Amino acid sequence: MSHARPVSRRRLLGLATAAALTAGTLGTGAAAAETSPAEGPVGALNRSAHPLSDLDALGRMVGGARVVGLGEASHSGHEFFTLKQRVFRHLVATRGFTTFALEASWSTGLRLDAYVTRGVGDPAQIMRDEFQGQYVFWNTQEYLDLIHWMRRYNVAHPDRPQLHFVGNDLGFPGKTAFDQVSEYLTKYRPDLNRDIAASYDSLRPEADTEAGPWMAHQLFAKSATERKADADGAASALALLRDQGRPHGADKHSREAYAWAVQNATAIAQSFTGYAFPDEQFSERMRYRDQAMAANTTWWLRHRGGRILLASNNGHIAYTSDNPAEFPEPTGAFLHRRLGDDYVSIGLTFNEGTINALPDYTAQQPKTYTVTPAPEGHNENTLDKVRYRDFSIDLRTAPAAARTWLDTARPTRSYGLYWSTDDPGTALNRSYDILIHLHQVEAGHLR
């Protein structure tokens, strides 16, 4: 949920190929001449960098982490999307990962997971329905390819743990989440159905196809008083379910059903609470959102187990914010507080290419923009001098000469929903455990 407004960073998506991926710019590319450590950080980075064709090296960097945040410097770069599928497939095969989490609404994840696990629905139609408004850049061929691959994997490997798709964000409280709460009440607590339905009647979207118009209406058409009343209604339903909603004579299955009902009600309340923050509390609205994304991710981890690859913007998966006045505390900081070393953060940078973005916060249709090579003084300018065209590097174990350079904040590309030439200062070593750098990207393939 971006709660869009003209801000300096424009990094607000914030609130939104097939089976074989070609190497493309993910290969080693041409190597530059070796440099000595005395020549500065490039020499030290050269000794630590691994070509991106070596995903085993990246797997070793991930180690035993249960949640891996994999960022992106733009919400619409083809290579960022295909890299996430490539890394996820490798981690599934070699590290036992089972869940792909995306910076998308919780209810959207429910619909796509039903397809991935049970073949329910048409993922292309679900993406058209749900990836609207602040999530428009997720409606890509690259993500559709990933979802189809996850379904094929589950069908082909019935003896292995199922793969799952989850959304951890709060932009759109879709009908599916409401329906699942109602199904629980009908089966286990019909005595509460009327009271909770009364709270939900004015909140429930009529159809999941309304995602874009619903979010715009909630943000721009409703008054602050109306948004606060909506949040109070959602919170009231959640409180009633938590306080009185446990199933009578609970067994294992009914206890699990109750946990899911509470989580769905929580996701609904998160959404309406996020919209209820007044405009003058924009930074607190964004802190609440990042905290909710971390809470939803850890809830899934504890209730589903396995290991999670979390796909989101660099600004969310990082440990520190590069714009604390507007985005005070990233999802990565909350996850590290909850999980410790079980959370690992991977930032993605790129030197040049094309990306999709909205021209401003009033625009409805994305445009494609050209990003020229990073100028002197930018982090990407130095990273692009490393001997591999595309590479990964463990920032935690980099040589001292590299760490000194990595600890200094420098201008770094970061694009979300909106096009902007602002390049916030980022100290890479303070933000991420691992860094992946791509020489060139092209705009994502919007559907």
C-alpha cells in the first residue's frame, strides 16, 4: 500500500522464461583485468565476488537462514524478476525452501496459493484481478512463469513438501480473506457469525476484481473519519474472534482452523488500519506497514514451517532505511528483531538499462524509462568495475578494504512505483548481508 503522495523517494510500491531461464546477463560476462588491493575497493571486491552463474556460492552465503529477503532496485526490471525465480528454484532444490513470499496483499497470496497447491483458479486472471493500482508492476509474464513452475513442481513431486505462494502486504483486503473467516465461523462458531458479519458488512469488497478501484476509493474518496470507522470495525471483528472465537472442544484441526481465521482477520484489520493513518502521520503509516509485512511473514513461517524467499523492494528487505523521514523502519529490521540470524538480507543493484515506472502519483499507466550508467561517486559505478559482469558477494566476510568502502553511504539507484532521479545515500554493508549486482537490466514484461 503506497498511500501515494508526491514524496522525494517515489519508492512506494510499496502498496501496489517458463521452465528454463536463459543465463542472459546472469552469466559471468567478460572479465576485466585483475586489480591489486592497493588500487582501492575494486581489488578487494574482486577477491570476494562470485559470478552469478555460481548459485552454489550464493546458497552457501544464505546458509541456514529460514527467511531470505531478496530485494530489487526497481519494481519493474525483467532481470530482477527472472533472477528471483532462478534463485528460488535453486534454493528449493538445494536448501529445502518451500515458500515464495511477495510484497503483495495477503488475500492475493491466498488465491495464488490455491492454484499453486491445488490447481484452483486461473493464475493469469487472478493476477489481472489483483495486481492493479499499487501492485500493477507484479502483473508480468515473469511472475506468471514462476507461478506456473511452482504448480508443475507440486504436481510432479507429490512426495515432497508442497511449494507455497504468500503475499505479506496489506494494500487490498480481498474478498477471499473475508470468506475464509466466514467459513470458519459457519463451521465452528456460528454463534459469533452475526456479530462479526455486522462489522464486516460495509468493509467486504464485492469482488476480487475490484482491487485497483477499491484501493483508489479507500485512499482518495473516503474522509479520514470514514477510514477511521472502517479500521475500528475491522479491529472490533478481530478482537471478538480472538477473545471468544476459539472452537468448542478444540482438536488439532479446529485449532488450526482458528489460527487461520485469526490471521485472516488480522490481515483485514491491518489493511484498514494502514489506510486510517492521517496524512500528517505518513512515516508512521509506513512503519506500520513494514511491521505488518514482517508479522505476516513470520506467522507463515511458524504455521507452515519450511523456508521462505521474500521478494520485495531493496528498501523493505534492508536493515536500515535510506529515507528515515518517510520510511523509518524497514521490514528487514523487524524480521531481524524477530528471527535474528534466521533472517538474511540480499540487496540488488544495477548499473544501467530500462525500467517501468509511473510518471507521478496521479498516473494510471506505466512508462518505460532509460537509466544511464551510474556516474562517478555512485555505489553502482564502483560495483560495475568488478571483474564479473554480474556477481554476488557476501558483505559480512568481505576483506577489510572492501568493508571500509561498503560502510560509507553513497548515492544508489532505488525505484518503486514512481519515476524519480533521486538516488538516496546507502551504505551497502549496513543494509544487507549479501549483495547481487547486475550490469544491465531491461524493463519487466507487463501483461
